[in-house]
Amino acid sequence: MKLFKNEKQEIAFDTIYDLYADTLFRLSYSYMKNKEDAEDVVQDVFTKYFCGLHFPMNQEQEKAWLLRVTINQCNDALRKKKYRLHESLDYVREMAYKEEEDTRHIYSALDKLSEKYKGVIILHYLEGYSVEEIADILRLSKSAVKMRLKRGREFLKEELEKE
């Protein structure tokens, strides 16, 4: 079964996928805590993008839209499956085998962050977004993003000092 109407659509999909798939996967994995669910989220996001997008966007708007939809899709999936982020240890266990001890502590502390702070910390420190970009993506004020970053850092510092 052919997915695209023409070769131009297929090339457009490949281009968009190549640009954003890794970033969206990392973001969704940080929420979902396992590879399969993260892959499902990314697939759903790209499906929404190509099936429902009917307005032109520049690359910056496109990336912000994809990130926002990924976060929303993760939250929806977590609600549907009634995941409890603090109960899921799969993520920490996987990291324990893959990363050095310091990194394990950081990810363990990051896993304990509430959703409110986790998103901005991941977008800023792991994905490299500026405060302004995060504010646009999450539809928050710059001061709200700065406060969430500050409180998230404080929480991480406390957690890392415990360990």
C-alpha cells in the first residue's frame, strides 16, 4: 500500500522525519520511560503532522509545533495508560546499564522532577533551546520559564547532593 500520493510528499516526509525524529524521540522517551511507547508517540506526532497540517510554517514554527504536540501526545498517552511517572523504574534501570555513575544520578534526579519542571529542563539543557524558544513552545511567559528552570535546578541540586 502506498502511503503518499506522490514522490514529492514522500521526499517531504523523509526530510521532516530526518530533521526532527531523534529530538522528538528523546523528548518522548524522557516522558514515557520506555522505547516502544516513545516510538509510538513519535509515530503519532508525525501522523498528525502529515494528515492534518494545512497551513504553511517556517522551520522554527514547525519545530515548535512538533515539540508541543509531542509533549501533549506524551501527556495524553500517560493519562490513558494511567502511568505514574514516579513509579516507573524502567528508565532508571536502562540508564544504569548504559551510562556512567554520575550520569545515572543526574537522570535519576531528573526522573523525580514534576512534569512542570522536567519539560523546561529537558528542552533547555538537553535540547539546547533558549528561554524565549521554550516560552513559545510551551506557551508560557519568559519569567515562568525562568522560574521553572530555577526551581528545577534547585530540586536537581538537592537530589544530587543526597546521593
